[in-house]
Amino acid sequence: MIEFKHLKTLSTLNKAGSLVEAAKQLHLTQSALSHQLKELEQRLDCSLFIRKSRPIRFTIAGLRILELADKVLPQVRQAERDLSRFSSGDAGRLHMAIECHSCFQWLMPAIDKFRDSWPEVELDFSSGFSFLPLPALKRGNLDLVVTSDPQSIEGITYIPLFSYQSMLALSRHHPLANKTYIDAEDLQDETLITYPVEKERLDVFNGFLMHEGVMPAKIRQVEMTLMMLQLVASGRGVAALPNWALFEYLQKDYVVARRLGKEGVWKTLYAAVREEQKSLAFIEDFISTAVESCFSNLNGIKTAVPLT
């Protein structure tokens, strides 16, 4: 009575927290997802979750199926990996670069899980801030680049991981904390704390300040996110960071965050790979594992739309 698709659907719904977001991740319409769930409940003659609850709350029956899904889905996925290795060979190389200091929060769990599943793949990674990683990908020196700044390069394809909102972190006592959102000119007298990266490669510049022709009074570069937020909390500057990177600090009331501009600045993080390698089983599995890790470990992210 319970099919594999039902296990995947309920597991996705549990992680997504809403029918709307689960439908996006499953590439279904909300109507089709609702119909599938209703059909399953009719088969089982019991409700699986409480309607109109936010986030989704499961009944005892729903929790029991989730327990089954947690056992079965990883086994099926491992079997699929094994079959992929049998059909495509079991050796390979995955050298990657990351254009995102705060990405280690979700990347390391993804790498650990991938390494367990593909121990024969040579895995290495580095920060993509000390060189230009996309040209290196084109040349074949790298196999994958995590970036929020896709460039049109022949032979390179971009696979979306997730979308996130860039927010401005402020001291709780900062005058700008009284505003609903931040205007670009609000930063012209501020010290902006950033990672040690060219400003053209930072979201706050390429997605906000440059559009308005505004520059902050000072720029202070810091390597670590925690150090950046310590400086922000002590009133020594402001910092623009992804919403998911700020989540735990906001929960602890360490700093406050405001959106950049009235509409906010949303960016998408991509996995860039060479066209001829995008169908390799271990690269497909790494990207799938990375997306799963993102939605399991990060708050405030959304399913991204592929580039057209």
C-alpha cells in the first residue's frame, strides 16, 4: 500500500516544513502533491499530518511512516550509488573550489557523507578567493566550483543549489536597527566588515551598493564569520552575510539583521561543472548530497530556479 514515492514525499515534506516548499523540491504542483497525500491517507484510512499547521505537524501515523522513510531512503540511495559505480566505473577525481567563506557550515557534512559513499574518488577542495576558479574549471584544473556569481563561459554549466537572502548584521544598539530595511546611502558613513575578497565578488557590492553608486566610508576585512559578528556586536561596523549564516546569532539575540533595500537582495548559489562531466555518477551524487545537506542544515533558504 505504501509506495517508495510516498516515503520520499513525506520525507521531503518533513524537511521543507510546508506543502508549497515541498512541491517545489519534488518538482510537482501543489495540487498534485496534495492529491498524492490525500490518496495515501485514503489508502491507509488515517490522517498523516495536521492541516493548516505551520510548520507541518505529523500525526502518530505520519511519524511512523517518516520513521520508515528514514530507514529505507538511505538504503535505496546507497544501492543507486553502487549501481552507478558498477555501470560507470568506480574511479574519479573531484577537485573543487568554494567562493563562499560561510559555506563550510553545510559543505563539510556533505563532503563527509560523499566520502563514505565514494571512497575511491580522489576528493580535494580549496578556497576560491586566492585565484579565479571558473577559468581553472574551464582548463580542467578543477572539477566543480561553488559560486554565487555565474559567468557565461563556453563549456561550463551551472546547477542551482539554493537561493538565500543577503542581510545586513547590526549591533542591537545601532541607529539603523530602527529601520525596516537598509537603503544604500545608509552605508556611506559606515565601516563595512567583509571577508578578504575583492568587493566585486561580494553580494553586498555586486547586488546592492554598486547599483546605487554608493561606497561605505571604510572597509575592514576579516577572515572568520564569528570575528566579523563580534566586531558588529561591539559596534565597530556592520556586515552583510547570508541569512542562513546569521540564523544562530539572531536566535541568541547577538546581533540584529535587516534586509538590503525594500525588496531585499536574493542570490543563488550554484555548482559549476564542465558540460562533459555533469552526467558523471559521482558528480551528480555529490551535487544531490550537497542540496540535501543544505536543506537539512540551513534556515531561510529556498529552492532555486535553474539558469535559462
